[in-house]
Amino acid sequence: MLTVTSDTLRAIAPRFSGDKAARQDEILTRINDELATTLERYAINTALRIAHFLAQTAHESAGFRTTEEFASGDAYEGRSDLGNTEPGDGMRYKGRGLIQLTGRANYRAFGEAVGIALEDEPERAAEPALSLVIACEYWRRRDINAHADRDDIIAATWAVNGGLNGLDDRRACLAKAKAELARHLFAPATALPVLRQGTRGPVVARLQHGLREAGITVGLDGDFGPGTKAAVITFQNQAGLVADGIVGAASWARLARNEPANA
């Protein structure tokens, strides 16, 4: 899996000052230790899936500076569709989390899913590490990985937001996320391994990025399957190399000509 830390999130998020910067730093610091393992547990583990998840959560959390909506929650009072049937439920079950959980019924359902009685302790949903888990659980329930695999920000945004609010900012965050992940994927390496069908991991994602930069259509999942092998053969034929579908030194060298300038 790609290495994702709070520094990755900082590279995507806007810069703040004063109290806003302090709150952002607190949230990112407290998320850091759980970030990689939580993403892996929810299969948010390819470059596209991670990029889309980070882009959506960056927007939803106002640049990772809040895990609780700014409004009071009074607008949700009496919303039976959210399970808010008791006086004060609107404010008690206001939006919390990196992707905001709203309403008594949702607090109950997600609490059961993550093994914490959120209906009884709704404020806990704003805890940074738990807010990450809640966002991942929401992501899984809506099968947003499928939209990310297609690089479909419209569908991903609709699944998260129920509309297309903030689409321009989500696009900007996605571009930053992709650039930051690509920077790690294309970091200089003293030696790149020979790759063939059956190989998996970040180095395969690097290969797939390189093929895309060369204009070859290929998935970006870190899995050297038949589709990636076909893409490699296409590239090798175009480059005048031995078209055996195996990526060795000659193929890496030709791909390097198409990599980002900071590689």
C-alpha cells in the first residue's frame, strides 16, 4: 500500500493561521497513527481510492480543521427522517466526523458498525481518529471505491454530499492529492525491480502511472494483471522494445522520459 501520513494530508489541505492552524494541526496529528491502517482496513488502498477519499474529506472537514459542523444543528430538530424524535436531538446529533454523521438514527447505525455507542455519546464522533473511521465506514457503505476506481469525481461527490456542492473545491483537492501521491510514487529510486504479471504493490502503481503518462490506457490499482501486461506490451511495441510484457531496465528507462519533472 502507498504510505499515507498526516504530512500527505497537510500537502493537500489549505494553509491556515492562528486558531484555525492549531486546530488543523491537532486533528492531523491525532489522525496520523491510525491513518494508514484504517485506510487499508477499508480497502482504500490504491492511488485513486486514496486520492478521492482525501479530496472528499478535505472538503467536508473545511481543510481538515474541523470534525464538527459549524452550525448548531438546530435545523435538524424534529427531522424524523434522521431519527430525531426527541426534543434536542437536532443539536445533540449535529454533523460530526470527517464526513459528517447527522441524526440519531445514523449515530445509532454507525455506532453499531464501529462498536461504539455513539447514540449515547454523540460527541465522540468528533474525535479525530474516530471521525476517520466513521468516514471510512460511510465510504464503504456507499461503495465509493467503485467511483474512485473510475476516477469519477461527480459520482463520488454525489455519494458523499447528496448533490454537487463544493465541486470546484473538491476537484482542486483531488488534483493536489493526485500530485502528492504521484510525488511519492515517482520518488527517485536507485534500482527498480523487474516487474511481470502477478506482481503487486506501489512499484506497480508507479509503472501504471508511467504508462498513463505515455498515453497508454491502464488501470491504477497496483496490481500487475492481464490488463497491465497488455498495456506494457503496447508501450514496448511503440517504444521499439522487446514486447514481452516484462518491465526491466530498458522499459523503465523509456518510461522515465515521460515521468513528472520532479522524478
